[in-house]
Amino acid sequence: MPDTRKHRGPGPGDREWFGESARPALVVATAEFSWLLSRGYAEPSALKLVGDRHRLVERQRSAVLRCAASDAAVADRRSRQVEPGDLRGQPIRIDALNVILTLECALGGGVVLGARDGCFRDLASVHGTYRRVEETRPGLEIAARLLRAWGVGPCTWLLDAPVSNSGRLAALIREVDPSFIAEVVPDPDPILMLPGPAVATADSGVLDRCGPWLNLARLLVEAAVPEAFVVDLRTPGS
């Protein structure tokens, strides 16, 4: 069936699975899974162990997977993280779909996850086709306004060529701010990992291999979407 959604909002069970009563177990599960990763346990078996112990549904397990990270990975990522003030007048490479999907979820009332490394991540997924929603343009306008205010740029947005409608999204990015560069490439990840300008992404695989990085999605959501359905799965005080 064609995807006819107009928003990237919450799933049918998200208010129960990620509400206040569910969060303590999710926080503990994320901490336990991270502990196992820090000690070299294989990801699939560790996630099953933790998920079964806390009787998590599949969507909750996906959230724990996206939010957990080993101690070494967290320390390494934080050592390379930069702030907008560090990038004034500097170019930046943006993982377009990664940032845009999180903004769309925040604006549409979907779950936004606060991960152990400080990133905001979403539970949305793109299976070969990107579909524009009502929050797409407002999200890009927020990004344009704040990046301009911070003086960051030029900004190059990298989109995945294998994902349908990437070309249309690239055109919209350029329409929202003509100073933006939007490129459709076979795979943004290897480009983001190359030495060069700072990158903006919350993709764990990229963060473990790139140079300086900006926690852009989180900065944008916190600055412009105070009503976002943020589910922070970090251990308090971490």
C-alpha cells in the first residue's frame, strides 16, 4: 500500500511504550546494554538479553539499540564534538536525511530519543523512498534560520541517491535557502567520514569514523521545538 502519511508522528503504541511509566525501565535497559557493549559483548545477543529481561517490545528494543553506546565510543565521540561558535564562517557537511527526519519527528509529535552520547535520534525509517511530510519545509526553515544566526556555512547537504525523491528534497533544500548546497550522492557516509569540514549527523557509524562533528539535530530541536516528545534514555547525571 502507498505511504499516505502527512506527518512523521508517534506510532500507535508510543505514548504507552515511551511514556513516563515506561521510561525508568528503558533507561536501565540502555545502561545495561551499554555496559555489555563496553565489555565486548556482541550487539544482537546483548540486546536480546536486555530486551527479554525488561520485557521490551520490538520498538522499545530499537530505541535502546539507537541510544546505547560503549563507554569508549561515548568518550571518543565527545572528544571530537564541536559547538556552533567553533564553526562560525566555516563550512559544514550535513547528513541531510539523518537531520531532516529527526526534525520532522520533533515537529510532528513523534518520538525523539535522547541517546547516551548526547545525540537526538528518531525511530523513523526510510526504506528506499523518502516521502515529504507537512513538517519538512518548516524543519528546513528552522535549520536555515539557526545556521544563519550562528554564522555556520557554507552548508553542504548530502542526500542518498538510492532513496527515491532525494532529488526533489535537494531542490526543496536549495529553495528554502539558496546559499545551501544540496548534493545527491551514491552514499553520503563515506564522504562524511573523509577528512575535511565538520559534519552534522547522529549516525553512530559515521560518528565513530568522522572528524569534528556538530550535534545539529539536537541543537535545532532544543532551540525551536520545545514541545517535542523527547524521551531521554541517558542515566541521570551521566
